[in-house]
Amino acid sequence: MKLYSTPLVFVCSHLSAGTKPGDEHRRNEDFATIVDQLRFHPPDGLDGVEHTIEDAASAIWMGDLNYRLNATDKFVRDCITKGTFSQLLACDQLNIERAGGRVFQGWHESELTFAPTYKYRPGTNIYSGAEDADADVVDAGQKKEEEKKRTPAWCDRVLWNGDFDINLLEYGRSELTHSDHKPVHAVFSIVVRELDPQKLNALLFDLRRRLDHVEMAAQPKCAIVNPSVDLGEMFYSRDALGEFTMSNVGDVPAKFSLVSPIPGGPATPGWITVNPMAGSLLPGEEIVLKVRACVQGGRESGPSAFSHDSLLRRSEEPLIEIGAKPKLVEAVLVVRLEGGRDFFVMVKGQYIPCVFGTPLEDLPTTMFPPNCPQVISTLVDYVFENISTAPGIFFEPLDGLRTPGGVAKIAETLQHGETDIDFGALGVNVYDVGEALVSLLSALPRRILDEPGVLDAVDAMKLDEPQPKEFAHGLLGRHLSTKAKAALVHIAALIKRLDEECAKTGARIHVTEMILTFATCLFPESTEQPNPRRVAFIGALAGCHPSFLRTLRVREVAPPPSEPSFLPGWFNFSVSPEHQESTGNASGNLIDF
């Protein structure tokens, strides 16, 4: 029922009887069933939701709840005779079950200061079962009830649920003799309220405003001091460094991470790394995030990235070509606060184009070998002549073998147009020149063997037997340009020389890894290693000993786990962990350059 705007509930129940041990649990179950299933529907014709007992501002529960006393009959009757009811309270099943949280959780009852209300001889104030009744006093039916000898108990109770709007004024029993129970009564004072819609709306508006203020105060607040990072001039394979500072200007700790500006993309372009990629700041704390840019390799991290990388702001200019003017390159980094906003940091620089990243057809050629690009001839010839001084080249990991900054020195020297280079005087070794060759081939905007006719024929090859060298050269003649064929034939001569050197030093087991290195940078770039047929094609083109095919067949059946190789760190078949997007729960979208 509802008085004015205050919902009230009155429940009258008769719970399960029984004096056996455990019968109180049945009464607990009755209570739970009533609470769970009792529903109050809105009046007919009115829309609204169902309500339960718990929705009432105040609720009163009364009735024969049937909870008994866990004590002997003699002890109970002695306490009643003496009027020491308080000694029985600890034995009362309802008090015990409520204290254990098994029934009437959150409900209240006043202390019992009156005698137990059950069981009486009807029409008297005498408890039943006292063994003092004779046939002259009670009839046969009552005599049978007397023989059951039920121990007196407070079966009849009144409890209430509510906060400060309901107060108990009186709790007692009435001395009526109409039945075997003495009825109990309770008098309450209940405050009922009438809501004023205007005042209610004003109160709710003020409450929402305060909650918004609290929520805003609990959100992390950070600031980026220098949201634009200028890397200056950028050269191939040379690190360009920058930084920006992030500070926590709020009152709560803040967690940040770099995320991709496009769904599913990497957090940074392949040519940029940021350290750290994620972290946390205490109030008043700041952190300097280091930005490192290095243009080297294929489409993710090399010059080609500037023409197709979706993380970049770019013009419609074609791929970088040799002799071009410095090119403005830009990237956007997104720093996300967990539970807060996004910050956008602009990274820009002036990339100086060079032969690395120039289309193959635009590279100057040599007189001998005819039509071969000069830069490829220079690198291949040096490795060819000094291969005996570089054991493990093209298949051993480069760590500990390369010269720091070696590829950058080679790229700068080649850019000056020099053809007769003293690599020793330049301060680089054969491993550096080998890495420069792999880097040059990887940086081509279009790989040498990126021709549909070649790819279809190679991928249809069988690995059961070695393909003749004439098959490979026939494909080149039909599908490649004169310059591409000349470059590939010159590279094949180096691979053949490497195969012979491996046979001489007893390292033929590594021939497959060496051929794999070249297949990776000659065929179109992929997120996976070249399939065994493409590796076999490179071996056939170079005329390598066919024993490497056994390793390829094993790889096709059971691909080996990833192992260190000659391929540089920038040469990943998948996005590296440092470039993976760091995800957070925040979804901020405020732009702050």
C-alpha cells in the first residue's frame, strides 16, 4: 500500500510448525520463499515495474512464525514460573537464526519482555502439557492435546524493516483466552512523505551536479609539455632522437599507454620507437618519453613507409627517388590515459633520400657486369672478394658482428656517388656490407621478384627434385627487366660463392638459412617467412648443391621454431612487441596538439 508518496508493506504469515531438531530450517526456507516470490503489480491500466518487500520504505511482518525454544521443558517452565524470561532469549530459535544471518536479515525486533505465547489451554491462562489436568477439567479432545506436552515458546512475533522513518512505541501480548495462542501487538510511529516534484527535480539536479564534480575529480588529468617533436634531418639507418614530457597535473594516479590512431593498427609506425610505451604517474610526477626514429628496411620501417603508412600525414607525391629534395615526414602518436582522454603528439622530420629506397629502374648501372645497378655491384663484389674473412655471414645473428652505425656510413658514402669505396678505411667490416646489401634489397619500393608470372611459376614448383638452373634463368628472361635480371644474376653468383664456402668450411647445414635470407628480401614483403618453394627457387637460380632441399622438405612438414638469424632487428615477419598497440579501457577522443 502507499500512504501519500510512501510505500508500506504488511506481511502476515504462518510458517511451518514442528518441534524436531532442524525444523527451524524449514521455517527459514518459508521466509526466503515469501521474500523471493511475493510481487506487487502496478494497478490495472498503469505502466510500471513490479515491486518487492525490499522496495517498501517501511515493512512490518507479523504472524505465527512457529520458532521454538532450544531448551528442556522443565527449564522453560521454571523460568516462566520465576518470571526470568531473559534466560530464555538465548534459547530462542528466531534469535539464533537471525544472529547467524539465516533469516530476517536486516529486520528488527524489540526485546521480548512478556511470557511465551504458546501453547495454552483454550479458555484459560494455563500452559498446556503441565500434567495437572484431569477429566473433570478438560474434555477428551483437550486431554489428548495435553498428552503431547508441547514446551512453551514465543511462536507469535512482530518484526519490522525500515530506517529512521519507523519507530516502535510498544511491543507486548494481549491476555485473550480464545485459542491456544496469546496474541501479540505492536504499536509503531511511521513517517509518511508527500513528494514535491519541483523540489525533487531540483534535488536530483543538484545531486547529479555534485556527482559529476566528484567523478571529474576522480579522473586522471595529465598534460604534455611539448606535443610536437622535431627530429631534424633524418638519414637512412641513422638514429634521429627526440622526446616529449608528460606530467600528472591531477589529484589521482594516472596510467598511460601509446595506442594506434586507427583500429587494429600498430601504436607507432615501423620507423619510430617510443620508450616507455606505457607507464603510470603519481600526482605531481612527470616522465620524459624518448622518441627514436630510424629509417631502414622494408615497407614498415623503410623509406617506402612514407608513401603508404596510414599513420602518416603525407602528400600525394610518388615514392622517394634518388636525388630528390629533403622530404617532410610526419607521424601522429596517440597517448591514452586509462579512464581519461587522448593526447596527440606530432613527430616530424626532414628525411634525406638516398639510393636506399630508390626504385631499381632509377639506379645508375655499371659497364661490367652490364646493366647491373652500380650500388648492388659494389656491395656484392666486396662481399664476394672478402667472404673468407666473414664466417657465418648471411646466416649467423649480427649481434656482436656488426659495426655500430656501419650501414649508415655505407649509405652516406654510396649517396655521394663513389664507386671505388675503401670499406676498411670507412670503418666497416664485411658483415656491415652484407647487412647493407640485405637492407638495400629490402628497401626497394618493389622487390626484384615481385612479378606475378614469376610468383605463380615458383609457387607451383615441386620440392621432390631440384629444378635445373635453366628453369630459373628462363623465368627471369620472360618476366624481369634487363636491369632486374642483371642484378639478380650478380646476386646469384654471390650465393653460389657462399654455398661453396659453406662446403669448404663444413657449414653446409647452414646453406638453407643463408638462401632464406636472400629469398626474404628478393620476394614480395610478407608477414611470414618465404615458403619453401621460393627458397628452393633462389637455390636453383644460384646453382647451389641440392642437399639444401632436404632441409626445406623437413621445414614444409614441421616448420622450425623462430631462431636468431642474420636478418637485422628491423626485419620482422610480424609487428614487433614494441610496436604493438597498447590497449586500455579508456576511449578518450579529445584532440590536444
